[in-house]
Amino acid sequence: MSFLKNLFVKSVLVLLGFSVILQASDIDTLLDQYKTESELSKKTKDENAGHLIVYTRDDLERMQVETLKDVLKSIRFFRYLENRVNEPDMINLDPVAFSSKSVRIYLNDNELVLPITGSGFNLFGNIEMDFVDHVEIYEGFPSFDFGIEPATVVIRLYSKEAKRDAGTRVKVLGALHGTHKENIYNAGFVDDMAYFVYANHSQNNQDSYDVDNQTVKRDTTTNHFYGSLEKENYKVELNAFTTDHDGFLGLLPYAAPKETNLEKKFINASFGSKFQNDSLTFNLSYINSSGSYDASYSSPVPGGFSLMNQQFDSEVMTAIVKKKFKIENHAISAGVQFRYKNFSLDDVKYDSVPSPAQQKYDTENIYSLFLEDAISFSENNLVSLSAMLQHYDRNKAMKDEDVSQVRLSYIYTNKQWVSKTFLSNQEFVPEPFMTAESHVGNPNLDPEEYLSLTQEISRTGEQTMSKIVFGYNRTKKFLIPDNLGVMQNSKDDFTAYYAALEFHYFFRKKDELQLAFDYAQLNLPNEATSVEHYNYLIRMVNSVSKFDIFNELVINHGFENLDTGYDYSAGVKYGVTPDLHINLKGENILNAGLTRKYYYNLMPTTKLLEVPVIEQKFMLSVEYLF
């Protein structure tokens, strides 16, 4: 432990002393070619970082993307899902409350993280998108350059900025069930300082369901503020978010609750700076989050209580120093990262009586070092080797962990073809929710071990782009719940095989037809047969005169505890003037989209409730820029 800490400190000093400026290589220039080079998304994307999916500013606007789920419901290999307490959870395995700890979400350069669950996806996985310029999604164990902890999926949201969005915009949206959204942003310059300020209020009401003489709900209220100040090489950001929502079926799969509620507050302040032609970066981020969970039952549940109240709070501080430099044909990236986590899970009351259980594990320090060497053998061939070491210091409340991550990639490119190969071996340390939570936690869990091999081949023509992606991954010590819902390391491996095909046809000036298919075979531990998923996508985006027209059909088949879904969505955006737009959109118009089954009683017999993942909804909105 002392060796890694000493190495960490020395590495900080070494990186701060570097003065060699990284120059762009020829292959980086080729990889950065994209359809509209002026867009901000083309400046930030990194093809070597993983299997990339980009939604540009133009995509988001013409598709009328209102929340992040509008994007995630159709990405390859995954689907937008929610857990049993009405939170986003893309890899949900009911009755486990949260399974997407390896799905990490960023706003610009700052990870939106909650230390209790290990990821901020359960809070921000369906965030409104009116302040977002573009979205980048990296699949297949992305680059370690992104963050201090490993990931299987990285979602990066990039906010709008004054250079492109100077002025004021107001938007109002109304939908069925009393759903509504109102937001405003203002951007501009004061002397040579750029600023962007945004505020949003959303009320998302959904159908309620009668279960065992109880009514369970999924309504959500959110408030969001984001602001940034940027001058030369410095940027300060403030991101505040609150949500108050029904807890749907509750944490415990023993009975339908009479009432549930979740409240959460999140605030993130960050400072970023860049030096030496952006080759040396420093980022400092502080997060404070808190909340409460309340559930009541008509009769006592296992454990002998009818009322449950839990208060939780946490804070996270992250400091990152990264340096990029070039030595002949080597483009080297190195970084040192530190993250401090403090959290509380033991403020629990049953029938208004405090729980006697005391949580000793409430602090975690993570020290991380990473190094990447991208070697350009020619203007067409790039080989990259990355390594990351991490030490988890758990304040003697639990055993410390030393884990490592290794990643090898090869990229070939010419004017039409791109081939990307990634081989990764990673270890994921269980998060506090899996180890310290009073109902499902197990303090003796070992880190999961992932091995992944993926391949992507794409071809770009004058009016077309075709792509194939396929891969294999194996997980040792996979985390699964036992018969009581307590998390355990599986003795058997979890394996997956997957493949995807994409075809894009571009015609006229801005019209696009997209066809996609992806397949996954999952071999889960303790299951006699494998699970096969099939997903199909047909998407058409057209511009005719002052109208932007959007049509999309998503077909999902084969998911466990999910029925086949046919989600047809469509929208029309009418530009009354360049500054005034009227938008009409329908989601799951046929009311035949993907549905999900949730456990609400495991004993004495299993009972399931089936609900739509995305409900049928029709929306009308107006936006005005001045």
C-alpha cells in the first residue's frame, strides 16, 4: 500500500514537470474526419477510446430528444431499463435494486458519481437534454483516460456553450397525464469571459398500477440548475439537481407497498484548467449528495416491520492530473487520479425505531495511475497499450483492494475503411451498496474479473456508412443475489457473445435512413440455458422546407422477464421563424413497446407485475430564442 501511495505522489510531481507538447498524429487527423467538422462533437470524440456512438447537435434537435432515455433505448447491445424503485438502471437484474455500477456518466470532464451505488446513472440516466450539445457513448470497456474507476459503458454529455448559443432560449412542454417541462438558458460573454446558465423544472407523470389491493406509482419531479464560466484555459462549473419520485415497488420484493417515496439532492462544483497547448490538464471536482427513502406496508413484511425510513448522504472529491506528450511515433498519455468518498447507509428506522446495526464502512480513498502508449507505425496503423493500477483504501473497515486494468487496441484506417480491435482485462471492486447495505450487502465479496475481446469494421462511401461490431466477454466472480437477495460471487463464469450490424444512407442535403440489428447471447451463472436478445432499429430523419420529420421503430425480443416490444415513435418540428419552433412528438405510439416484469412477492409464491419500460406519450412543445 505504501509503495503505491509513494508512486502516486511521485507521479504527480513528474506529470506537473512535463513541458513537452503533444502534437496530433496523421492517424488522429484521419480518425477525426466526420460528416460535419464544425460541430463540437467532432472536436471531442476519440475513436481509440472504444466503440463509439455519437448523437450530434443536429441529431438531438431533429429527433426531438427530450431526455437521455430517448437515446439509450436504441443503442446496440443495451436497452434503457428502470429498476424496482423507479430509477434508471440499464443493466437491471430484478430484484437487485441497482446493477449498472459499471455504466458511468459524465458531464463535460466531470463524472456524475454517487459513491453508494458506484455510478450516477441511477440519478442522471434519464436527465433532460435541453442543455446538452451532443452525446458520446463508448462501449466495450472504454479508455482508462476517462476516469478513475473502470467502466463497461461511458456516457459523455457535453453542455452547450456561449460560442454557439449566445442569447436566451425558453422552452415549454406539455404531455399526457399532466406531464410538463419548462426550462430557460442564457449564454454570452462578459469581456473575455464566456458564461452559460440553465434552469429546468420537470414533472413526469405515468400510469399507476393496482397490485394486491395497493396502488403503486412511478411519477417523478426534478429541478436542475447548471452554470459555467470559462476564460482562456480555465473553466468553473456548478451543477445542482434534485428529484422527488415514487419508489414504485420498493426495495423489498416481499409485498406490494402501500406507499413509497425517494428524495435526492445532488450538487457538483468543479474546476478545470489546461496548459501547454492543452497537453497538461488538471481537474478538481467536489460532489455532495443526500436523500431519503420511505416505504409503508399494509401488514408486516419479513423482518417484522410495516414502516421503513432510510436517510443517506455522501460526498466525493476527485482530483486528476493528466499529461500528453509525443516522442517520435509514440503518443503517450499518463495520469494520476485520487478520489475520496464518504457515505452513510446506517441511518435506518423500522416502525420509527432506529436500527441497532452500525455501519463501519463509510470512507474510501482510491489512488489510481494510468499510462497509455499509442504507437503510429504508419499513417494507417495505430497500436495502443494502456494500463491502470488502483488501490482502494477502506479505512480498515473492510479489506483494502489492489486491482489492475490492461487494454490493448489496434486501429487501421484509410479513406473508406476503419478497423478497431480491443482486448481488455479489468477488475471491478464491489460498491458500498453491494457490501454494506443492510438487506443485500455482503462484506466478503471479491472483485469481479472481466475479459473482453471486440472487433469493429466500418466503411464510409459517398452516401453510405456501414458497420459491423462483434465480441466476446467473460466475467469471473460475477455478482448475483442468492435466495434471500444477498449478493454473492458466483462460482460459475458469466459469458456473452454479441454482434451488431448498422447501415446509414444519406440523401438530399440532410436526410438519413438508418437500419440496425444487434444480437447477444448471455450465459448466466446457475442457469441451464442461455438467454438470447435481438434488437432491430429503423430510423428516418427528413427535412422538408421548414419541417424536420422523425420516424423510429425499435423492436426488442428475447429479454428475460421482458416481452417483445414494438416501439414506434415519431415527431414533427416546425420552424415558424429561425427563432421560434413548435414541436409535436409521440413515444411508443402503438402502445406496444418493450414491457418489463418485476417481482413484488417472492414468498410463498412468486408474483410479477408487468409494465411498459417506456409508456405511450404525446408531447407538444414550443421553444423561442431571443
